[in-house]
Amino acid sequence: MRWLFVLVGAAILAAVAAVVVVLPSDRPSRPVSRQTVPTPSATFPTPQVSAVTDSCGTFDTGEKAPYAVTGYWVTPTSNPCTWRKQLQEIHNVGGDTVIRIGYGLQYRAVDDEGRVLDKDGELDTLYRDCEEDGLSCHDAAERDLKKAGAGNRVARTYVYRTDEAFGDDLFRCATMEHRVMSAKRVYYRLLAPMDGSDDATCDFTKPRPYDLIIVAGATRKGDGEVKDSLTTLLDLGDQFGIRIFPALPLAPRQRDNQTRANPEHIDTLTTLTRRILQDYGVRFAGRDSLGGVYQPFEVQMAATLASNPTLQVYAGQHDIVQQELPGKPILISPYLDARKRVPFGQTPKQVAAAFKALALTGVGIIAPQDSRGTGKVGLFWPDERDQEVDERLRPVVGESTYGTAYHGSTRDYYREMALVREELVKGGRDVDLWANVEAFEPSGEEPCAAQGSRGKTDKKRLDQAVTMAGRYVQKIVSYMWSDFMTCGSPSLESEVMKDWARPIAVDAIRRGRDVQDGIEVRGYNLKGGTVTVEWESGARDLDVAAVGWLDDDPLEELPEGMQTAWVPFDWAQVPSGAWVRVGVKLPSGQETSERLHVRITS
């Protein structure tokens, strides 16, 4: 790892003045001592009770194996007991954040009877039962519009599916908008001008074209009861001490480029987003378990990102969130691609420029995917560039060395983004950098997901990903719990439960204390540990409790559970320019599975 020390205060500066850092860009300067306003990590809800008993069973709400990853994605489920089980499992391993996968707004054609068609031109059965007075919801809406003004018409039809049950604040104009109850599901009929203005006057006398948005909502039970899935999740969040990030609607995609939002439909997306958040603002005001909202539309972090219309989606939704849910951030999770052999592979500097472009949209949390699970970025140190890539990466980059395959390691990318973030925070732009470590492999003999070939990874590789994220992020989350943490035998979840106490070192810097030269190590589970320092011609084992000190209270902007250890070490015994490997081992025999690679010149 490219290594560098921090100059904190004049005394330290004088003590280390003779040290020359190999790569000065490796570490941001001292973090700004402030907490950004939209950051949800400052105060998390605590479990309401020690156990929950209901029709799903009895569930413990305590932590058993607190791991470095503290947030996970989950997929929607129709079974509330599944969610209860998942949140218990997530909290068992120290999770305090759940991010929900969402659905997209879709532009659709209708047939001669106004029935919604799917993408292949066939009748979409999900919206077939949306009927009023014997008419399809489309034709009923057009009838009502024409009654209000002869020149009115439905110009475009959109659909959006969810398992949520919205309140009355989803509607703006009661004369035209309402619920449509079918035997099995509740639908919501929304009508709005095509320009996204969402006119609050509800004046339908002037002829104009309208967008019809049909929302297929929560299902109905046999007794007609309709339950809201988000209320269920927030209640579970209260019980387990977990913050929930529900998904906002995704934007329709461009036909010729599925990675970009279609500008033709952004105004309609704005209308739907505003309506949903108005409803949230009324029903969930003051709910601590609502951590913020998640925009699932993924973009690649590239130098050209500023011209991507998807950023209009982020900016527009940010404005609405601040109006309807003040203080709650939008979370996005773009992806990296560091491959050299593809024309769209990006360098760390290019990704850092993309981070700035994303932050300027106003989003509060940017959680870049480390992209190791997809094989688009590797986990390696500078002195490992000539080594062959992990064989699990070969389906993506072939037989190659890391230096040939990639522009940089994930650590290089998070470091550069952290530098940009620090500049933005100093300038008054509130944004957090999280690491989304992918808990899967590019392929596997037993694929974990229902679709695709992605397979199970192991805790050793996940520890490595945490190590590479280093000190540069405020929180570590993972895509995802559903499937990837629970598949295989043993599952990754069971590996974490068994091995959670293993130390993970994420950072080592040269730092003196009083008149002693020394080394400072940051990481997880360092208590009772021994710092191991090894180089080509020597090695030292330094017991923290016997010769150094341990700080259990991390700095404000470091991830939950981070600790700092210091031990005396004479760096003069290490040849100038030599690579040094730093790890931590515990009396239990557990030691860091990934050692830090550092070097200095003096």
C-alpha cells in the first residue's frame, strides 16, 4: 500500500520532519472536525426491547458478532417474517443500516381498450385489474379529463410497481386522483401535466395533455386489509435499532444506452418522486428509523459523468427530499471500472472527478461499489502489481497481472475520492463517502442470485475489501444480504458469526509519541493485540498493552468500531525504501488475514 503519515501539530511535524512520504497523495490531510448535516451515522436508534415475539416467532434484538460492515442491501419480500429474520441476522453481525432495492418508473403503451401493455406488446397482467366503472384505468382517467375540459387527454401512460400502501398525501387533485381497489391489490391513479410542474391549482378546464401514472401498490389480504411494507420495515428498524433507506423510483432508461436516464421522462419521474415524498413527510415525520432514501439508478464513475442526464435525476430528487424530508439524505451507489483493456476503464483521478460531480447534485451519501465482486477492480498493493490476479478474477480480466489488468486498486480509488470529499466539506458541501464492498464473486459453481452467475465469496476476501477501504470512508456497507450473505455452505453469514473477532488492520502510519518513534495502527478488534512488523531483513512483535496504548474511541468520521493502537518502533532499523508488512495478532491465535503494505524513505 502506498503509505504516508499525517502531520498533526507542530510537535509531530518536528519529530517527523526527516521522513519523506513515498506517495503524498495517499492520505488526505487531517479530517475536518465536523459532522455533516445529512449524515445518518451520528445517532442510530437503539433496539426498543431485547427480544420481539409475534406470529413470526421470537427474535433476539441484540448484537452477537459485530463486524466491520454495518449496512446491507435487502430485496423486497412478500413475507414479513422473512424481513424480521433478515433484520435479526443483520443486527446480529453489527448491522445498523438496511438499504432496500427498488423498482423503476416505466413508460408504457396501451391497447385500444386502454389496457397497459408490457415491453413486448402483450397485456401486462399486473395492471389488468386496474378498472373503474367497467373501463380500464387509462380510459376512465381520459373520460374524467374530458368531462372537466373537452380538449384534455392522456398523452402518456406510465406504470410503477411497489408493495407500499400510500396515504392520501400521494394525491394532489382529489377530483382526478384516487385509489382503485381490486380484489387482490390497491392501485393509485395519478394525473399531472407533462412538464413536471404538478400544478397545485387543479384547474382542468384549460385543455392540455396529461401524464397518467398508474401505481400498482400493496396486495390485499382475504379480509381486504392492506398493509404498507415501508411501515413494517420502519417498525422493525425501531425494534432492532436499524435505520432504513427505502428506494426512490428509478428513472426510465434511454433505449440506446441503458446506463443513462431518459431526459424525456425525468419530469414525470419528478412528479412521482414529489408525491411519494409528500406522503412520507406526513406519515413518517420524526421517525428515527427512516435514515434517508436510496436512489437505485447506478452510474459508472467516469470523467464524463457530469454530462450524464442521470445527474439531473439526483439533483431534482435531492431538492424534493430537502423540501419534504428535511435533514434526510439521498444515498447513491455508483460503480467503478478500473480495467485497462476496456475503453471505458477509469483512473483514480477520473473517478475522483466523478465523485465531485455527484456530490454537487446535493446527494448526502455516495457509497461507491468497490467493484471487486464484479471483477472490475482488484484488491492489491503497489508492490503486488506484477503478481498474477486472483484466479476468481480471471473470468473478467483473463490471466494477467494486476498492473496489466487494472489502473489501480480499490484503495487508490477511495483515497482519491476522500481527498475530493475533504475539499468539498471544507467548502461547505455536506457529503459522506461510504464503501460498498461487494459480498460476492464474478462467478461460482453454485450461483447465489436467482439470475446471473455471481457466486459466494468468503470472509477472508471480505476482510481484504474492508482493509482496502481503509481510513478513507465514514462507513462500510455491503451489497447484499439477500442471497450473497446467506447462500452456500458454509454461508458467508455463518463465517462472519464464527470469525467476527479476527483483527482487521486498515491503516499504519509512522507517528512519534514524546521522544519515541513509533507506529500507529487503525483497525477493528485490536484490543489485546500484538502489532507485527515484518520486512525483508527483520521482524518485530510489539504487545500493545505492554509497550503501547489503545484508543477505543474512534475519531468522529471513522467507521463504527474503528480503534487506534500505538506502539514504539525504531524506523531507522528498516532500510530506506523497503516495503514493510504490518499486521495484528490476538492471544486467541487470530491474526489479520490481510497485512498492510507500507514503506517510507528517510
